[in-house]
Amino acid sequence: MTDNERQGVITERDEDVDEAVAAFHDLRQTVERFGAHISAEMTIVRKGVELAFEQFEKSQETAGDREDLFRIAQFLVGMNQRIDLIGKSPLLKNGPEYFVRAFERGGEGMMATAVQQLELDNRELRRHLLELRHLTQGARDRRLQNIYLWFASAIGLIVGIVATLIAAPSL
């Protein structure tokens, strides 16, 4: 092969090599471009996933907050009902003068009842005392009667003995 032939082959080869290098270079740039796009899209996807997880965590916290808010609302409803009951209480409707009068009336009623009971007890005690006096008087009278009876018996015995002694010699 001559130099000219070699130069023709080299030229063809150089052109083929240049085309191959250019094609490889274009392919490489395309792959790098796609890689950059994929990298950018991966970054966007990663950020989206991070945001999704943050939103999920916030929704979990919100669910917990909802339960807390529900419990607080129930507590407030219960407190409101209790406050309504207290508001309807006669203690708040009537002033202190009303209760002072009520206590006075109650005290007067209690005193009247106590006085009546005391009078009844006093009457019953007097009745029992009179009954006891009659019983003791009757016992005293019987005792005195027994003494008179013993005295009369003793006199009768003495009179009987004396009469027997006087009448016995004459017989």
C-alpha cells in the first residue's frame, strides 16, 4: 500500500472516527442531559415526598388535636350544664334575706314544737306524780291501818287475858 492509499484509508478512517466520536459525544451529551433531567425530577419527587410526609405528620397531629378539642368541647358542654343548674338554683334566685326569714320560720317552728312537747311531758310528769302520791298515800293509810289493827289486836289479847284471869277463879 502506498502512502496515498494509506492516506485515503486514514482519511476514511478519520472521517469514520470523527463521526463515531461525534456520535459518541452527542450520545454522551444526551445521556448527561437526561441524567440532569432525571436528577432534577428526582429532586422534585424527593421534595414532594418530604412535603407529603410533613403533611401526613401534620394530619396525624391534627387528628390528635381534634380528639383533644373534642374532649375540651365535651368538658365545656358539661361545665355549661352545671353552670345552668347553678343559675337555676334557688340560692341565686332568692337573696340572703329570704333565707334568714326561712331560718327564722324554721327556728320558730322548731321552738314551738319543742315547747309543745315540753308541755306535754310536763303534764304527763304531773299526772305520774299525782298517781305516785295517791299510791304512797294509800300505802301509808294501809300501814297506819295495820298499826291500828296490831294495836287493837294487842289490846284485845290483853283484855282477853285479863278477862280470863278474872273469870277463871269464879268458875
